[in-house]
Amino acid sequence: LKMDHPCPWINNCVGFYNYRYFCLFMLYLALGCLYVVLLGYPLFLEAASPTRRRFLELRFADAQCVSLSWLVSLCIFLALCILGGFHMYLVLTNQTTIEFHINMSNGHAARRKGEVHRNPYDLGRSRNFQEVFGPNRFFGFIWMMPY
């Protein structure tokens, strides 16, 4: 079966039965961080620029808390975009991270021999996506529901 990797974020091994929920967890977390970054940006500007005319009077400790929260949310959002993008690539090519590393080394060996390596489990993007997220179409957005 598809065993992907042990994940410290969810304190469990990501595999066949929970890979969908791991991907949805990253998506929901990224959307939450994006929410904080977008809606907190005006308050961050207030807290970060002491020379501007302020609409709010923030104490120094409050300004530090706002700035730190906004920066942490931005950094986590960027990290999740990178990690989520990689896992979306893995979903669309029907690979686990372990198979990705194996296929990379097999691809390099095949290129040295002048051959082309193809992932034997690749069913096409649409069927690969449906294999992880269920029989729903991508643009139906039902796949985003945690059922």
C-alpha cells in the first residue's frame, strides 16, 4: 500500500488511508494563515511603522504581538505553499515521497543509458487526483469537504 512518510505535524504516519486528510489539513492551514495575513495587513502596517499617522494607539507590547503574529502567519503560509505544492505534484503524478526519490534515481539511471523512465503508477492527472480525493471532479470543490 501507499506509505508516504511519518509526519511530525499530525503525529502519525501519512499513508493510504489518511493522505487525503493530510493534504486537506495543509490546505485548511494555508487558508487560515492567508486569512490572517490579508486581514491583519492593515493592523501590521499600523504596528510596524511608528512614523506614520496612526489610527489606533497600540502599546509597544501590543504592536510587537501584532507584528510577530503576522510574520509567523506569513512564514507558515509560504512554507505550506511550498510543501502543499510539492504534495499536489505528488498527487497529480500518483507518487509517494518514497516513490518520488526512487523514481528520481531510476530516471537518472535511465537517462544515462539513453532510455526514458516512466512512473508505472501514473494514471493521468485526473484519475490520479480522483484516486486520492475520491470520484469528484477538481472544479466541483466537493473534494475539499472533510467527509
